[in-house]
Amino acid sequence: MYDGIFPSKYSWKIIIKKAVLDLDKQRRCDHLLTNVSLSPILESIIQVNQPSLLWSVAIQNPVLLKLCKSLIQMVCFWGSRNWISQCNQCNKLTDKIIEHRLLYCTEVEEIRDKLWCYIFTSYSTELYLNLINYSAVDQCVWVIEQAINDLLHKNDKNMAIFVRDLCDLI
Ligand SMILES: [Zn+2]
């Protein structure tokens, strides 16, 4: 291209596709890494130059592989998406699909009620009362972070299953 010869149509498509995809990939990566809300969650699952801690859990207990995969997909989905998508449960359009599913979607109310009952009975009442006063984003961060930490440190998958069932996006 720099020698004055325009590339073939095929080569030009590859150049454009690579330039657009690489740029988009970099933007999504930057968005994920600079998202302050997500940092507690990312710190729970990401280690520098190491596989995610959730993969270690999955290796030790292969039964949990699908659950760990769902959690990682959900965190990446949340961190990298900042465009409008349609909820596959209630068909509403939203640019905050994870918040929508965890907190507002009318089609998964039953699962959400079970999650909040579980939080109320399994953690302290004081924590529950504080939690309901958190912002929507902070509630989501707490729920996901707790689900991951329970799985990583207590081998307790209850919260993770609720989160997976609520956010079954793909
Ligand atoms: Zn919905």
C-alpha cells in the first residue's frame, strides 16, 4: 500500500477488517480495565500472567467448569459491552443488560426473589439492609463479587448459580 500500488480487493478487505476489529478489541479491553465499578470483581478473578482463579477452581473441580465459564463470560460481557442490547427474556432494550437482569427484569423475578431471600438468610441482616441502599451498580458488583468469592474461598456455589440463572445471556 505504501509503494503506490493499491492492494487487491481481497487484501484491502483484510486490512480494513483487521484495523476495525483490532481497534474495537482495544477499546473494549480499555473499557474493561478502566471500569472502576468492575475492579473489585476483576481483582477477584484476574491474576497477572496467570489463568483466572476461576479456571483453577474448575480444574480442581470439573463439575464447576460450566459455572466458572458462565461467571467469566458474564463479567467480560458486562465490562466490554456499552451498547444497547435486547433482553432475551422480556425483550426490553437496555445498555445495561447485567443490571437489568440482576435487578429489574420482570421475567426472572422468581429467581431474583430467591437470590435476595438467600442473601437475607445467609448473610447478616445489617449487610442486607446496607445492600438495599446501595446504587444499582454497587448492588450488582456486590452480588457478583460475593458469588465469585463464595465459589473461590468457600467452595459454595449457591450465589454463583443464582447469578448465572439470572444473567443467562448467551
Ligand atoms: Zn428483561
